[in-house]
Amino acid sequence: MTLSQNISDYILRNFGREYLENYLTYIQSSSNTYIRLSPFFNSDETIQSLKNYGVQLKQVENIHFAYQVIEGSHLIGKTLDFILGKYYIQSLSSMIPAMILNPSSNDKTIDLCAAPGSKTTQLAEMMNNKGTLIANEISPERVKSLVFNVDKMNLVNFGIIQGKGELLNQIYDNYFDKILVDAPCSALGILQKKNEVSNWWNENRLNSFTELQTRLLVSAIKMCKVGGEIVYSTCTLSIEENELVLNKILKKYPVEIIEIKLPIKSHNAFTQYENEKLDSSIQKAKRIIPWEINSEGFFICKLRKIEKTEKSEIKRLNKDNIQLVDPKSSKIKDKLKILSEYFGIDEVILSKYKYLIKTNDIYFVEKNFESPSLSNFMRIGSKLGSIEKRGYIQLHSLAAQIFRNSITNNIIELDIEQLKIYLKGGTIKKDFSTTGQKVIKFRNDIIGTAVASKDGLKSQFPREYRTQEIIVK
């Protein structure tokens, strides 16, 4: 690819000739593929399964769940393991911000700019799929990819908001323990993958990003509890969007920069820009140089809130017409009991969630999830199923995957040819001794649900997953 004069001039002026030459070599090289293994599956089995596909992996030093794809990168997004959420395709650099934030299941956590969900799903896994994780995204189109990815990774501790992150402090004042601000940026760190950036990049656009980044970070500070932590990250190299944003924030807001150690090679951030001396603590932030780690360029900083901020003007919300109910509630108790008996799911398992009934659809979320308002969410938790005509719950395929270790009844095992029909949404022609909804198993994996009738076994595999190629080995 050809690098625009705007970018060349900027890099040469701020980083020097050698940096520019390395940058040119980097953006013209092929990108490396990395995956993040899910902690909810047996990693050894996933690695062996990928070997059977012809995928060769190399574990990343110091990051136990990260692997570089050495061979078979063209297959890595087409395996059954990928569809079942056993791993996530993510750049190595992109995995670092969530690691540095390091939330636990006891932390109220928000990902302020969440789509497409790489870091959201990682945060949820680090929280062991428990507690409160809120994912916010302003773009309707990008929200679709966010929903797709959190569903695919079998997550139940999240709620999704489609809103402006810089305004959410009007709802959540001094509320969160951990906040990730992976801000929109001018993308100089990922030009290798996004060549189109070179067509529009200029310093006017760069300045518009810095304004938004500052507003997002200010909102995050106001939403954070005293003692809480914020990770600010970008996938760009510009000083204006990184060090200068922090310098502006440190002058006005009660936060301090925390020393961090990254598991990959990095450099201290700059403390001088042209003739301006910056806050000396900014050197604690880290710059990741793409060609040094064979991944993307990133900037990462961890902040701690040290004093309470002035109370934000609270946005007046619509009265909640959404209610999360306890499993013992009369609205859901009998339905859960029938579901438990039919599929052999211990009621103790079902008691670990709260439930949301929306007309005929039922969603479930980890019992400790909470928010001062629920009316601003477009989605809470995962879909449990739908209430059918007789009043029973018809289990959703993704819920069957989540309960995979607890389902003991009404399971049908498929062979490889039957599975191929199932994954395409077809009907498997076969006589069954009993009819009704069944859970589908292939080898050791729960794949989803289907309905057995006199006509055969009709797939209920989600439509959104049928459109992509799935290779079964």
C-alpha cells in the first residue's frame, strides 16, 4: 500500500526517519492472526481440535490464553469450535487493555466503547461470567456485531446500552469500580489491516478525535468511584490522542496515573511534545510499537480516581418498564420447574440467574447484575427461550450451550452428516421414539436445540450463524 503524505509527514516530524522506515515496512507486511482461548472450555481439547483442522498454534509468552496462528489462519474463523465460542479471534495488542484493567466478578465494570466486543467478551471472561458488566456502543450497526459476539461467547453477566459514552455520567454518577475507555481514534496503529485510513487521515480529523476522547475520559472519571480504576487505550500512535489527552485530564480532574507492567514489549510514554513539557507521571503510560511485537500499535494508560467529582446533572429517565425477577417469582417459577424437569437441569443452576420477561421472550442474566436504571438497556443477558402456546419455555440454542454441563435429559446425538444438515437449519429425516424439543449433541459438545416430530428433526440453530461457512472435522 502507499502511505499518504499526511501520515508520512506526521511520523517523520514526530518520530524520525528510522521510525518511518520501520512503519512503512510494517504496513506493507502481512498481519499475524491471534486467538484468545475461552476459560469456560478445556484449552487442551480446543487446541487438539484445531490441530485436527490443520491449524498450528504457538502460545504467546507471558499470556497463557493467547496463541499465534502459525498455520491455518484461513480456517480459524470457520471451525465448529469458533462458532461454539471456544476461542475468539483478536489481535495480541487488543488483549492488553482488559488485562491491565483486570476486573473481578465483584467489580461493577463498564466498557464505554464496546463494539465489536473483543474487549467486552474478554472482560466478561475475566469476571468469570459473574457480576455486572455494561457494554456501551453508540453505532447501531456496530451494536449488531457486539450482540453477535457476546452471544457467541456464552456470556450472561452483561447488559448492552446504545448511547453516547460521554453522556452516561448523567446516569451513572460515581458508580463503577472499573472502566475501560478504548476510545475511537485515528487508527495509525492498525493501518496494516485498515488501509483506507491513509485516504482520510489528516490533522483536522485527528483533532476531532482528541475532543471526543477527552469527553469520553471525563465522563469515565465522573462515573468512577473514588479508588476505582480506568484504563484509557487507543490503537493509534499520535501524541495528540494519547499523551496530550492525558496531560489535559491531569490538569483538571482528580486522577493519578498508576504504574503498569505489560506482558509484551512496550515503551514509556512521552513527557515532552515539541516545546511543551508534559506531566512527568505520563511516562507511566505505555506505547506498543507494532513491528516489535508482530501485532498492532497501541497506547495504554491506567488511572485511579483519588477524589470524588462534582455530582453530574442526572438525566431524567423513563420509568422502568423492565423488571428482573427472582427465579422464585410467581411470574417464572413454574416455567423454570418444567424446564428443569424436561431437560434435567438442576434447579440450583437455574437459581443462579435473574430473569427478564419481554412479551413471549425470556432472557436471563447472572444474579448479581445490577444497574440503577434498566430502561436504558437494549439488551440484558442472554436469551433463555420463548414461551410457546402451552405456556412452556422453548429453550434457545445459545442457552442450551450455556447450560451444556447441566443438561441430562432429551438429548439427541448426531453424526457428522446429520450435523451438517443441522448447522444449515435443515430437517434431519429420521423417526424418533419421542417428539418435542431436544438438545443436540455432537461428540462432547452441546450444539443447540431442535424439534422432533413425525417429519424428522427440525434444526433451531440460530439463523445468524447459518450464513457463515462452518467446517466440521
